[in-house]
Amino acid sequence: MSNPLEYKVQDLFEAFVFMRRQGAAPDHALQELKRLRPLISTAEREQIAGLIRQWEMNEGLHHPPNPNAKISPPPPPKSSMPEPPTDDIACPQCGKSNPPHAGYCYACGTLLVKAGISQGTQQLIVEDEGLAGTTFGSLSNLILKVQGYDHDPIKLAMDDSKEMIMGRTAPDSVLVPDVDLTRYDGKDRGVSRVHATLRYRDNAITITDMGSVNHTYLNGERVYPQEVRVLRDGDELKLGRLVMRVVFEKQLRRIR
């Protein structure tokens, strides 16, 4: 049976995870993938199989099949969504489409520039709207104030040298995340061992969910696996059920 929607490899993998998290058995979810896209190349099949094997090893045990569960059909693929309006701004860094008024790319934090023409002369105009709270200078610190732990905020000096892993430790794991949320009741609040990553680039802080079991939310909106979102001063960030407030602390350069 052909499907009018074009499910690509990542779409099919996300559809599999969507059904498994609802309680579908792996075989049932795989059969549904065949219905969504009956014709698939060998290379794509191997790619999907690798993604599924990795997910089952990391998260599958947390989602045992439930024969009584009512499985909703997977959402339509992102690749089938209509093209954005032509006046949207394409990010020069990651290619994501942004609204005309955007100042920063919502995905990677890159400063957006629009070209305008005035009296026959082309002028580059940097949009001001939407910039407030996103700029994170090299002399700033990132403060994460965990709900219920006001006396023990997390203070991070960010730089562009590496990503910082947010998660928790476990007795059977050798991994120690850069931002260890264990002491903030991370396990009982549903924080995964490797839950999300923080990165500083282009004067902005971004967060990416790493396929966590209980998801990541930014101001109440879910951050999907591998999706890159920009943090703003004052944002509410939630990892599982652990809620924290984002604060940009600006430092003053000492004058000698």
C-alpha cells in the first residue's frame, strides 16, 4: 500500500519511536513502517535498523510492549510539511527558515542579516526585533536555577571549545556528565544519563535533546531529539520533571 506522504529515514525512525513510547511492540511498529513506506533501499534499511537498534539498547527497556495500549498513528513526516513563505529568512549557518522579523536563527543562534535597497544602494540591515535576551557574551556566565534548590544554583562558564553534556550519573555507568543533575534528584525527576547538550556559539547558547526518555522542554514546548534551540535569559528549561530557570550573568571587565 503506497502512502502519499514522503517518509524519509529520520521520519521513519521518529515514527517507530513514537509508536514504541505508546506501548507498541517492536514488530508492530516495524510493520507500520513498511506501510508508511513500502519501497526502501538497502542502504536506507540498514540506516534505520542501526538507529532502531541503538534506541532499543538505550531506551527500549523503559518502554515494554503494552497489548492494551491504543496506538495512535505517527504524525505526518516533517519532510512533507509545506514550504515556508518566500519572504522567510534562510539561516546562512544551518539553512533553517526563520520569520522575516527574526534577528537570530531559532535553531542555531546565528545572527540573521536582511538585504534591503534604499535609493538604489544595497544596504545590509540587521534586524533588532527578537534579539533581546539571546546575546551571550564571552564574559558572561550561564546560571541554571533548579526549582527547589535556590540555594544551590549551577554556574557555568561557557566557551566555544566543546559541548557540555547535561545528565546524571549512575552506579553502573562510567560516564560523568559535565552538568551532573544527580544531586538535584535527577533520577527521580526523570533525567536521562545523557539527556541534553549545551553549546556556546555565535554569542548564543543552544540546547539539543539527545534522545532522552522523558524529553526536554523549553518554555513548555518540546525540544525534539537532535533539534537545536537557542536559550534566552529568563527561559524555563525542563528535563523530564526537573525544572530550572535560565539566567545570563554578565561580568564586568576589570580595568587596570
